Amino acid sequence: MTSESADANCLAWAARDPSGLLSPYKFSRRALGSDDVSLNITHCGVCYADVVWTRNKLGDSKYPLVPGHEIAGIVKGVGSNVRGFKVGDHVGVGTYVNSCRDCEYCNDGLEVHCARGPVLTFNGVDVDGTVTKGGYSSHIVVHERYCFKIPDNYPLASAAPLLCAGITVYTPMMRHKMNQPGKSLGVIGLGGLGHLAVKFGKAFGLCVTVFSTSISKKEEALNLLGADKFVVSSDEQQMMALSKSLDFIIDTASGDHPFDPYLSLLKTAGVLVLVGFPSEVKFSPGSILMGMKTVSGSATGGTKDTQEMLDFCAAHGIHPEIEVIPIQYANEALERLIKKDVKYRFVIDIENSLK
């Protein structure tokens, strides 16, 4: 630690109880350590995780709770050992802010899978015993390992959703080699994750088909996001027409839905990756045995993939579709998120609204 004292003037919005209602809150961030980066937060994406923990849906919420793990900002200070960042750099922070740094997964750049468990950006317990507080706040102090350089030409508001929604779909796409031009990708669900899966798929040169229960999303899927095909998943004829035609499927749907119909759309050795959170996953063994198909799961990503993704988005002009809001609208935004009334990611303008 440096001699700098802890900063008691971090402004934030926090939930105080399982109602999840957010209101202004002030607390202390830790002092800047020798390996730390301190950044003024300019933007923070709104993720369904913010609903889960502000409302204690997992039974482990620690109040007062400051949500937010899609953080973008500008460096205001660095510790004496920091070499990768300097004051003024544009920086992102994602879903975790610490890990053991010594296990096989940390050593492989897969810190999100740390054998001892990563320290989550909010509602986690850090090594010093303090409870982490997230990006609905004016600034944050993070070990440099868990900070990511945002290219200067990439808008900070657009970068925020990439730190969770973006990396959640990018990681399995790279792991399962979904970056092969000419291959075919199905995307189930067209929300914050799904719309980015479509954008990545098109950037990789894939033929992308969107599956949705709502015909109302057809025009945006095809014309705004550039998908090649749109299928109403409840239409059996449309589904049967695509039998054994897809190399890959990314399933972003968190509502309960059948899996066998989608597995029947995969080619031999096809892969379905689940990144959503339905309450259960059920399918017939024959759906994967016949055609040696793979069902896989994935959650956010490690530091190596995250930096690679940010650079890829800047190089290829990939930007999430966002609705920028002031912090004072956060409670309404969370209610709208629950109702799926957002196209496709809320981003809080922390810099200009949190005073």
C-alpha cells in the first residue's frame, strides 16, 4: 500500500434491502496500492446481475449493495509498480476484480475460473475482508491485472456492455472456433447478449440466423443487426426447414424453453453453447448421441480474451446498441430490464449524472 489514505468520498447509488430500490450513498474506496489503478467511472452498463443481487435472489446479498460490473472510465492515478496504464488512459473493469493469481486457470489467463473463486466486482469479499462495490459509483480502485485498455477511438459508453454481455458471447465463440467464415450460427434470444452474438457472428463472416419467440424483432434482427435469417421458434415448419443446417448455436435465453428442437438443427459435430440461465436444461440423450453433438456452457471470460475482444470491437467497428440514461433513472431501468423493454443495453452516464 502507498501512504495515500482511503478515499471517503465515493458517490454511488445503492440498494439497502431486498426491495432492490436504489438511492444515493457515499462510502470509502480503499487507498491506492502499489499495483492498483484508480479510475473515474464515466459509464456503467446495466446487467441482469444487478437485478439478481440488489433483490437478493440468490440469498447472499450484502447490503448496502452498489451494483454494476460493466465499467468504463478514465485513469486518475496509478500505483508505483503499475506499468500497463497511465493517467488519462481509457480503461474498463468487468465482472471480477481479483483472483488467487496462482492456480492453473489464473496462470492461463482464465481468472474468471480461478480455483479459489474470483472476487466479483460487487457483492464479493476481497482478500482484505471488505465487500466489493460496483460501478454505479463515481470511481473505483482495481489491481491493474483486472483492468483493460479501451482503445482511444472507441466510445466509452459503447465499451461498458462489452465487459459482461460482450465477453460472455465472445469467449465461447473463440473457444469453439466460431470465427470461421462461411460457417452457420444460430442465436437464440435477441437481448443484450444475443444482439452482440449476431454482431460478432457477422464480423467473423458467419451466416447468422436469429431465433425468437417474437415476430416483432424480425425487422431489427435483419435490418439493424444484419442477421441473414429470422425464425419464429414456435413455428414448427420454419424450424424443420433448418434441420441439420447449423454449425453452431449460442443460446442466450434465460426463460425456460425446450432444447431438443434446437439440437435437431445442428449438423453432425455441431455445438450448442448455453450462456443464458433457464431454471433447468433438459434434452433427450439421442439429441446429442446421434450426430455427436456438443452442449457446452460459458460465463464471461478471462483477462486475455477480454482485452482481445475490446481490440477486436475497435478494429471492426462493433458497437452495442445502447440506451444511455442518467443514474436517477436506474430504478426504472431495472424494472424495464425485467420486462425486457430495452434495445439492447442500458448504459448509465455516471460522469454527467452522478453528482
